[in-house]
Amino acid sequence: MSDNIPTPVKQRLFTPYQVFMIAVLTFLQFTIILDFMVISPLGPLLLEKLSMKPAQFGTVVSSYAFSACISGLIAAGFADKFDRKKLLLFFYAGFMAGTILCALATSYHFLLIARIVTGLFGGVIGSVSFAIITDLFPMQVRGRVMGYIQSAFAGSQILGLPVGLILASHFAWHAPFWMIAMIGILVGIVIFIYMKPVTAHLQARHDVDPIKHLGKTVSNPRYLFAFGSTTLLATGGFMIMPFSSAFSTHNLGIPFDKLYILYTVTGIFAIVTGPLIGKASDKFGKYSIFVIGSLLSMLMIVIYSNLGVTPLWQLCMISVIMFVGISSRMISSSALMMSIPEMADRGAFMSINSSVQQFAGGIGAFVAGLIVVQRPDGNLEHFNTLGYVVVVTSFLMIIMMYFLNQMVMRIMNERKAAMVLGQPAMTGPQQPAVSPVEHN
């Protein structure tokens, strides 16, 4: 009789609503990533039009990160107290307002304030999205989900950045921000109408006092180790990206109006490989994929940061391989991080982790602005120094992620044992019990 029972392989991997949520969160991430990434290719224009120095440009980039860090910490104590849908809509509305201010900016200081406002709201959206993913998807498929979410990064390159660069070239540097605002408003309407409330976490035991809840989260030893890993991961990652377009334009000899080709080619490959990387991380192990991606990206960053004048087709090849490595790191590490917090702590953990990431990224971008020097002819000096710093941080991250992966394995075993025994699984002193609906 058992031979006639359908095998689990034939069952749907995702429900129709889960597919919808993956699409919505991916498109939402598209607007957030595009808003952050568009600053980089606009760098040459902003340095000229607003008479900014490299250090000031680094400050504009890092201001988003620092303000996002502050808002994430403030939101952490309340992140598990409300319906995640309402939190998502609130912060997304503020993010759209900040983006519109960027479109209206006419000076360095105006743009700086606009980026601060955008970061105050935009920095929390990612953490709320990751908490929603953890609530809706079990551990076994989170690599796949993050692979699809990561495609938003590639999608912003294929659709957003090229269109943004074309608009900036033919109109003004403000135009890409108007484009993001219009797309973002449509995304917000879809979320408001069709997304269901996310309230399962409200059934778990919570601290009444938000300050106490925040304190318990930041004092959990396991959480602290995860935050430390995020710090190191983000510091190196934010150094190269802000100046990559200016480096490609001035040092590598790629005309500004041809940059969209580089982003489009890289994005096409990234959007195809993202889901494949996510599937591989679920199948072969998230840490294994992280190591492979780290080694690949380290090699390509050294090559890229030491290039001279380079043909566009060669730069496209280097960029594609480098992004495959970077995507492997981001997808696998994000999927691992999601498995660490308990249901009652997810919102707080994700908010703090996002704050730590933004703060570390801000430090990285700011330090990069101090290291890089722009010569009178526009060329950037010491860019290869940034490459070597990223390589060192990547090597250290391989070591830290090994211990993080071991910790996640212990957490998963503890939760499985707790479910069998019907007892609460603990992640530290006085931590909340695992909810019966937890599927990690």
C-alpha cells in the first residue's frame, strides 16, 4: 500500500501565495537596491555637477548607511510587536518620500539630507522583508528564496541602472530618482491591496518593554557573534561598489554613456545564476557555496582593482565572474543568518543585523572615500588598496562563517530535539520558546 503513496518530490515546492510573496519582495528589493546602487554610476556626474570631492561623495553614500543604522536600532525594540505588513508599508512610504527628496536635490547638502531621510526608512525595509521570509519559508528552501530575492540586485542592473544612466545622460542626474519613485509607488499599492497580514510571530511570548526586548536581543551571545560576522562582511563589501563606476570611467577608459552595457551584461548573468546559486546552497550546503563564492570574488577583485585601460568586452567578462562570486556570498550568508533568531526575536534580530550591516557599510564607504584620491585628470589613485582590503576581510569572513555555520547546525538540532520532546528550544539565557508553527 505504501508504494502507491505519491512521493514528496511531486509536491509543489511553493504555494501560489508564497510565489506571489517572492515576486513582491523581489520587486520591493529591486526599488531599494536600485535607489542605493544608482548613486554609484551617477558618481562621475555628481562629482562634476555638485562640485563634490571624493570624500564628500563617500559621505553621501555613507550617510544613507549611518541613518539606516540608527533607524534599525530604534525599530528593533518594536519590530516584533506589530503586523509585519503594516511595518513594511510604513517604512516603504517614508523611503519613497526620501527618494523624491533626492530627485529634488540641487546641492551637496540638500542631497546629503535627502539620503539621510531615505536611509532612515529604507534601512529597516530589508530587515522586515527578511523576517517575513523567515516566517513564511522553512530553512530547507531559504537558499532558493534568497536566490530569487537576489535577482532583484541583477534586475536593477538589467532594467534599472541602464535606464537610469540613459535618463541621466539625456536629461539630468535627478531623473533616475523620479523613475524609482514612480515604480516604488506602484509596488506599495500592490503590497497594500494583495499582501496578507503577517502576525504568526505575535503568538510567541514577547517582552512587554521594547527596551528590555532590545536588550535581551543584543546580549544574546549567539546573536552577537552573528552581528560581528555581518560587520566584517559589510565593511569590505561597501568599499569597492561606490567608486566602481568612476574607476571604470576614468581609469579603465569606459565612456560614461557605455556603462549601461557593462551593467546590463553583468545583470543578465546575475539574474540567471542567482536562483541556481540559491538552489545549490540548499543542496550542497550554504557554507560550501559561501567559501567558493568568496575565493572566486577575492581573485576577481584583485584582478579588477589593478586593471588599466581595458576593452569593454574584457571588463564585462571580469565583472560577470566577480558578481557570481559576490552573489554566492550574499545568498548563502543571508540564508544562514535567517536561521539564527527565534520566532519571537526575528524582527529585532533582523533590524539590529541590518543596522550593523549599514553602519559597517557606512564605515567602509567613508574609509574608501579617504583612501581613494582623484587626480586632476579624473583618475582614481589607490583603488587597488581597496581591493586588497576587501580580500583580507573576505579571508577572515571564511573563518567566521565556518563557526557561524557550526552554530546554525547546533541551533537546528536543538530545535528538532525540542519539537520531539515538546520542550522549548533555547538560544541563550531566558530566550523565548519556539512556537509550534516554527518549521526550521
